[in-house]
Amino acid sequence: MIEDAIVISGANDEGRKVFQIGVNCEADSCFNKDPKDPNKYEQEGAKTQFDVDGMIEYYVKMINDHPLLTYFEDAF
């Protein structure tokens, strides 16, 4: 919805990006601390777990899918 509102506003164009999007990932809150399955991050529920390389791919996909996304806080 935020991306749609930015596009509809017309504030961004080819020459400038007035509005960009940042995400606070709060990686600590999704880090799986279970010793049976260490060093994994849970995204979108416990069934979807990633190691560090998987999280990087997840973030890259988000950036590619959402061009206004330019900032990640606390990614790991």
C-alpha cells in the first residue's frame, strides 16, 4: 500500500526519488535460538527458516521486487 501511495502521488520520477522505503528487520526477534536447529532465522513462520546466506538471498529478492526499498536496519 505504501508503494502504491508513493507511485500515485507522483512524487518520484525517473530523475528523483523523493520517497524511499526502509525496513527494520529486527533480526534478533526472528533468530531461532533452539539448539536443535541453530543459526537459523525464521521468516513468515517457523516453516520458513534461513541461514545467513538464505537471509541475504531473501533480502536481495525483497530489493529486486520492491525498487523503493533502499534501507534495512538490523538485518542480522
